[in-house]
Amino acid sequence: MATRDSRKIELRCPACGSVGEVEVSEDDRRMVPRIGRFGLLKVPDGFEVRTRGATIGTTRFECVRCGVLTERSGTRTDSDWVGDRQ
């Protein structure tokens, strides 16, 4: 049975030091097209999506205050997500 994998990823602005957690999810079903597997559940206050990608690895966030692209941290690398696999 397919499941929806979800996790929180910490965002940090390298310019001002603001931090927040974005919640993302991805469907692990192989038969679902890559587009549609990845979902943003919650973007924290003070951050916004600059570029929405098909996966977390291709999605870019920015600090609203500074307009600078954020840095990320998490327990797994972006390539661990289903949509990032070849």
C-alpha cells in the first residue's frame, strides 16, 4: 500500500539568520507521474517559495525580509526523496 511521506525541513536565511520549518510531503507510488508527487503542506511566516519545483530538491525558498535564497537542513538529503530518484 502506498503512503505519503512527510517531513519538516529547517530553512535558514544566511543574511539575517531567520529560521523556520517548511512541511513537505511526497507520494511514494511509482505509478504516479513525478509531477503531483511532491506537495508543500506549510511554508513558515517570513519565508516564501521563489521557485516551485517538481521535488524538494528543485524547489527554492527565500527570506521575505532579505529576499535571499535560504539554506536547508534536515535528517535526510534531498536525493532521499522519491521524486529525486532516477
